[in-house]
Amino acid sequence: MNLNLSIIVVTYNCSAYIERFLNGLFDSLVEYDQYEVLLNDNSSKDDTYSLCEKFNSPFKGAFILSKSDNIGFAKANNMLINRAIYDNVLLLNPDVFEFKQFFWNSLIQKWDKTNPIIVKLLNEDLTIQENVGDELSIKRRLKRISGRSKNLAYSNTTIEVESGIMAFVLITRRCLFDVGLLSEDYFMYAEDHDWFFRARRKGYHIIFEPSLELIHTGGGSAQSKWNSGQLKKVKSEMEVVFIKKYFSGPEKFVLLTMNWIQKFI
């Protein structure tokens, strides 16, 4: 089966799991053609890059390995997207596992080839991750505070969602360049919500497909760089960038206030 697929991966300090990731990914692709894996290492301080170099042996798809300064998640992804040659582009985190050969055929069959599609992600203990949800709004904040927020990731049927994380999202090249690449206003975090926000305003529907499941450890690169307190601060700061970029008037003031209060909760 021809996948017509460019898989985009950005790494930073992933030595603990990069071999597991690449072995699983390449093993699952062995029966497929017309794909490439483009991986850029953002100047890891460990031996991530040297471990990746071991996978330069020939296989049906091309493995294109590069290294840069730590230019941030969005910028590194954009650099690889601009090098991609196929019509379908998968943004994939290097801490996603349990790919099987049947996965790719099922994914392509279930996809409408127009709208971005996200699959269900599980923690290592097989509990469900909240990798999809509503976009940022006062209503969403109030629902979370009141405990009325619904975890859409528990859906058993294909649904449309407003936003999600880009640990795994399949997008057409046409959609990417219609919406625009990832915003480089963010070094890390919130660039995914920014892109989905723009995609929906361009008329695209964000599709969540729960029948396809993968394991996602989550936060591996960030945990190697920041402790929990620092990580919370970074996420809060990136959310402020998002709020100032897209909101105005009283709504902007309320969301910024809620963001400030959230720091102390």
C-alpha cells in the first residue's frame, strides 16, 4: 500500500525512548511504500542524535535525519514540513508507541483526506489521555472550575472536536498551507491550539477517531528541561501569548485574569 505520507518528528533529549520509538515505527511500516520519516534533533544534550544515526540503514521509505540549534518545537516542525515531499503530513511526537502494521491501513481508510484527524492516546497504564477538547474560552474555563468539563477523549465514536495536542495529527499538505504552518510565536506549547484555532476558522473540522489507539508517555522532552513548577509557568506564559493574539476587550481581560489565578491553583 502506498501511504503518500511524510512523518515529521522533532526530538530533544529523547535518549531514554528514541530507539523504542524508531524501532516500533519502522517495524510497523515495513509492508508500505511511498513514505518518509523526517526527524530533526533540537540540539539534545544527551545522545539522542547518535542513537538516531543508527537507523540510517536502507528501508522502503527514506529516513531524513537533521540536527539544529534548539529552535523550538514549532520552528523545527515547520522546517521539516517545508522539506516534505508527500501529500499527507503526520506530525508525530517521539514518545508515541505501539504502532502495528494494520494501524496505517486503518488510519488511511477511516480518514476523509480533507480534515485533520487525531487518534486516541493512552498512558502507559492504558488509561485514556485528554488529548482532545474544547478550544480556550471563558466557557471552557468555567466548566473546568465547576467540574462540568467533559473529557471528549472517552468518546467511543468518531466525533468532531475543537482542539487537541499535536502528539499525533494527520493533515493534508493542502490544509497545512491553507491554514498556515505552526505559529513560531510559541517556543513550546500552545502552538497546537493556535493551529487548530486557525484551522476551524478556515472551515476545517478537527476529527477525533477513537477506534485507533496508541501509547503516549507525554512530556518527555519538557521534563528533561524543566521541573513541574517551571513547566506550569511555561505553559501559562504560552497561553498568555495565545490570549493576547486572538482575544480583545472584556473577554481578553477575563481570560488573562483566569490565567493569572490558575498559577496559584
